[in-house]
Amino acid sequence: MTAAAPPPLRVVDTPEGLRDLREQWDRLGSSVSSPTRDLSWVEAAATAFPEDRLRVAVLDDGEVRAVAPLVRRGGACEAVSVRRLYEPVDFLWRDEASLGELAARLAAHRVPLVLGRIPGDSPTAETLRRAYGRRALELREPRSPLPVFELDETWREPEARLGSRRRSDLRRARRHAEEHGEVDFEVVVPGPEAVACAFDEAVGVESRGWKGRAGTALLNDPPRLAFYRRYADLAARDGSLRIAFLRIDGAVVAMQIAVERSRRLWLLKIGHDAQFDRSSPGQLLMLETIRWSASHDLEAIEFLGSSAPWTRRWTEVERPSTSVAFLPPRVGSLGPLAEHVARAGLRRVRRR
């Protein structure tokens, strides 16, 4: 009696092919329910970064059982969008047996695999280690943790939960803001017909802050701008997009672009107008976003991106993330290995 053939592993390499997976994709799980696990995230990346050759590996035996959202760069496969956006991207699976089968099939191809940032508690790294075996070189490094602001109903009045010094700082900032006019807060839930206007207003504010001066704002980076615009369009269609504005005398001075998923608000982009730095508009907006989120019975605010001094003003809870690479003994592994060594050396120089 012959053994049953393993489930076929097929590759999806176009945005159109991704759309055919949507219904089954949404049934899969991962280590965290962030926006980066959504098909919309992968589709937006495939559209905005076409030079990264899409190679989504799908374990499919008549029903999609596991997915590895990858791109091909040089001789290696990488997790989609991580190099571009630095947000953690993980595999998706129906159960851990399916994850194991997907890992085994990827290892059998002996292609160097680089996952630039995955959640620290993900089973993906350990599953891949078993699949690639001892002959493959494993490279693992910690990445910046992801801050999380945990909510309950007491945060509906956030001032009562803050220390006296923090309350004093925010009251002073509010007074400075009110010197310029009336201060208003709004969370917009734009539909497909209104998303372009709200999105453009938000990225315009970002360009008037320190990112604009540094040349790192979205308006200075057309590919990243194209990604977030496309993702915002898709999130508006499914009703998850949230754009928060702080206005002074009717003018937008701070913004947050976010999505609401699994009773959590995920902050994608933030920014404020540097002209109003003395009023700390970003901090005033964060205070109001906390109030709004708690009043809408959300469980947490997730700060995507990286831990930073401004996030630690609000929370010390951080979710770890890591990078992992598996390099089989073949010539194609030399490029990823050299890049890893170079980046590690650069990080050491920066620390010194």
C-alpha cells in the first residue's frame, strides 16, 4: 500500500491570484491577529512593491491549510513587506500540523528563507528549525518590541489613571493649544468614496512634522505612500479603517491612521504639524484616542512600528519580535549570510 501523496504546494505570484484566496485566507490563523496577517496587507504590498517578486506559498489539498506570504529577492525568499515597512509578518495556518507540513515542503526546496520580523511567541521559527534540520545555518536576532496599551472601562476617563505630573503636562499642552483656537478631536470611519480625502489630509499633516524635515514622510517615499494608500482603500471597503484627527481652530494639527481588528486599534501611521510642537498635539491626540477606544469597548491599542521614548510615556507593556533566517548549504545562501553579517556589524557600530 503506497503512502498518500503530500498536499500540493502551489505558488501565487500576482495580486489577482491573491484575491481568489480571500475567503479561505480569512479562515486561517497566526500568532497575532494584526493587520499584517490580512490578505489586504499582502495585496497592497504586491501592488506597491512590484520589484519584490511575489511568491506566496499555499498548502492546498482542496482547501487552503497554510500560507507563507513571501517574496523573492535575489536568491532568497523573504517575508512580504518586512524589508519595506518593518512590520512583523508571520505565516498563517489552520492548525500546527498544517504549519509543520508547509515548513517541510519549503525546506525540501532548499531555498534560503529570511523572516525579517515575526512575533516572538510565534511557533513558526521552531517549526522551520525542525524542518530545515541541522545542516541549515540558523540566524536569529531580537528586533524592536511592539508596544501595547491595554484598556479597560476605567480608561474612559484617562486623566484619572495618569500620574499627577503627566496630567499637569497634558493640561499645560492643552492650554497652549487653546491659545490658537478651539481644540477638537474626531475619529473618521471613511467609506470607499471618502477615503482618499481623509487619507490625503492625514499624510499632509505627517509631511509638516519632523518626518517631513528628515525626508522620511510618506509624501517623500512614493512606493510606501502607494502601499498605505492601497491598504487604506481596502480597509475602508471592509469598514475597519479609522483616521483620528486633532484640530486647532479648524486646522488639522495631528493625525493617526489605524484599523480596528479583533477589538483592538492598530496604529499604522502617526504625525503632527511641527508648527504646534509647544502644544504637544501628538500627545493630546493620543489621550483622546485612548478615551475613544475605551468608550468603544476596545481591549487595547497596538503601536505598530517600534518601541520609542514617546510610546513608553504611555505603556511599558511590549510584545517581543525577532528575525530568523534558515540558510541551507548552497551557493544561494551566501548573499543572505553576507547581508546578515553586514547588518549586524552596522548595528554594533551604532550601539557604540
